Amino acid sequence: MPSYRQLGTLPPKRHTRLARDVEESHLGEGLYYEHVVTTEGFERAYSILYHLRPPTRVRQVELVERVEPQAAEDQPLRHHHLRAGQLPREGDPIVGRVPLLFNDDLVCYRALPQEPQKELYRNGAADEVIFVNEGRGVVETPFGRLPYRRGDYVVIPRTVTYRIVSEAIEREDHLVLEVFSPVRIPARYQNEDGQLLLGAPYYERDFHSPAELVTVDDASDTPILIKDGPRLSRVVMAHHPFDVVGWDGFTYPYTFNAWDFEPLTGTVHLPPPYQQTFECGGFVICTFAPRHLDHHPEAIKVPYAHSNVEADEVLFYVEGNFNSRRGVDVGSLTLHPGGIPHGPHPGTIKASEAATRTEEMAVMFDTFRPLKLTAQAMAIDDPEYPTSWLD
Ligand SMILES: [Fe+2]
């Protein structure tokens, strides 16, 4: 998790009264209501919020539906290129998400919404990483307003209710990872005092938490769509849940922009762990940001062919002319399963000889358990891709 942050009004000591004017008090108890949000039981990062009303005032609950990703029919083991930039716009930024790849650790969706988010949403069982391929706006949360822009990883810990408010919904384009373990900054980037090391590829200032707290005092019934695994429920609260007057702690929604990643380059090619950005249970997320290329006079400047036999590798192409690939578009995904080698396309080694920099931007996730493709993924699968390495 990023470092300690605080916003708004807090009592000097935790778990003590934060008094309010009784005249103002809606329930007449003369205090704000403490709410502790913990992770891994009570053992890891947590935050403490103070509400106008108790966060437990549920009016009504209903089961909405089950939304389980469905695996496509069995495919031979092969590489895949999913033309995921060509998906039609549909739905809102939450219910319009299209599942493409999944295993027991994550579900990967593309979202190209055509209408604003209809109701408040919360994922009760997974952290979410929303990579903003295109778009700009604000994520409204109980922790305050979190601005986002192109290239942001928006990381929303489980149980945080939110609404995406876009400046132009018809331009929004997201890659969404629903992550069934905590999304963390790799421990090897932090010193024993919890600070990011001087040699880490980013610094605390690159992580942006909500900057503006908006306390909504509204006693109207407010529905929240809640997802936990495949189950969607709707809870109607007896008030608006964004009624926080102050919070502090280590767990909160935040953004990190991919263009703020500080890539390392060597004399010869450095492997993906140098690009690691986030650590999750069963997989890692890496950022391939614009960078200088390897500078040994005989260096081959595109990655060698490799069999990463214990990982499935997914690349999402964001910007640039991907030196080692042919025929992939911005917005595409490739899946290179661990059981077969992949490498640079013919001609790309020669073509990169004179290059000193690459302006490409791509997001990668490497999963330690095999990924399954959905029927929606197979509908945009490029059948020519597995044989695209022939001369
Ligand atoms: Fe690779």
C-alpha cells in the first residue's frame, strides 16, 4: 500500500469521541461515527473514517443476478491476439464491462461504456485496478473525489463504494482487473521504514489519493450495487454513504500514472521484473513505459524469444509502435501461454538496430496459473496470430 494519508476532521486519538454540535446531529448522539476498514483480518493496512451517520443503516437488500465469466469452448494451446480495441461500446462503466480472461486470481475486462454510471457500486470481494486507456474525470468515493486521467492505474480497494464521473463518457476506455487478493506495491521497493527506496521505479509523490472531501448530508434512500465474486446484490442504504467528515490510514483509493513509472535500462535486455509495478496474489502487473534501449554496441534491442513456462503473459498495448510485434493495434491484448515460446516477430530485430529509444507504452500482467478465455474473447480473436512468426 502507499503511505499514510489523512483528510478532513479527525479526533486527536483513534477510537475516541469526535464531538459534533448536537443541533446538527441527525441522530441526536452528538458525535460522528467511526468506521474502521481493515485488510487481512486486523493484521495489515487499515483506515479509519468518520461518518455523519452509521455506515450500517441498511433499508433493504435484494439479489440481482449472477455474473460469472463463461469459458469458451476448448482451444488448442496457442497464442492469442484479441482485437479488444474493436469491441462495441455498451452499458455503463460497471455493468458494461466485458470479461475476456480469467482464472481463480483475477478477471480481466475491457470497458468501453456508452452511458454514465447508473448507480453507486462496490466490489465487496476484490480489489479493482482500472487502467485508463482513454478518459478523464473523477471517481467519487467516501474518501473524497479522486481525479483520474489517461494512463492512470486507478486502484480501488475492496469495500470502497464508488461512482465514475467522466468528462466525456463516449471517450472512456478501460482495462479492468478484478483482483481477488490485495493489490500491493512490491515489498522489495520499500525500505524497512516503509518508504519507497531511492532505487524504486516510483516515489510516494507519484501516488495520488483523494484530494477533496465532499461530505454529502442526504437522508434519502440510496441504492448500491455490490459485487462479491459472481453474485450481484443491491443494498438500499437509508442515507447517502458519502457522508465522511474525515479519514486517515493506509488503505484508500489512489491513482498512479503509467507515464510516471521510471524505467531502468541496461547494457543488454532486462527482464520484466524490472518493470513490475504492482504485486497481487498469483500474478504481477508491469508497466512498459517509454525508455532508452539497451546500449551495449552489440545489444539486441527487442526481447529474446522466451518460454516463461510457469506463467501466462498478457500484454495490453496502449501507445507506440511496439518494436517486437507486428499487426497489433492500440487497445489490443495478446495472450502468450506459458507452455509455448514467444518472441520478436520476423524483421523486428533488424528494424530496431539503429533505435536508441522506444516510445511504446504497454501494461502487462503475468499470471502464475493458466488463464481461460471467454466466448467474448474468442469473438475478437485474430486467427492468423499463432502463425504470424513465419517469415
Ligand atoms: Fe514475453
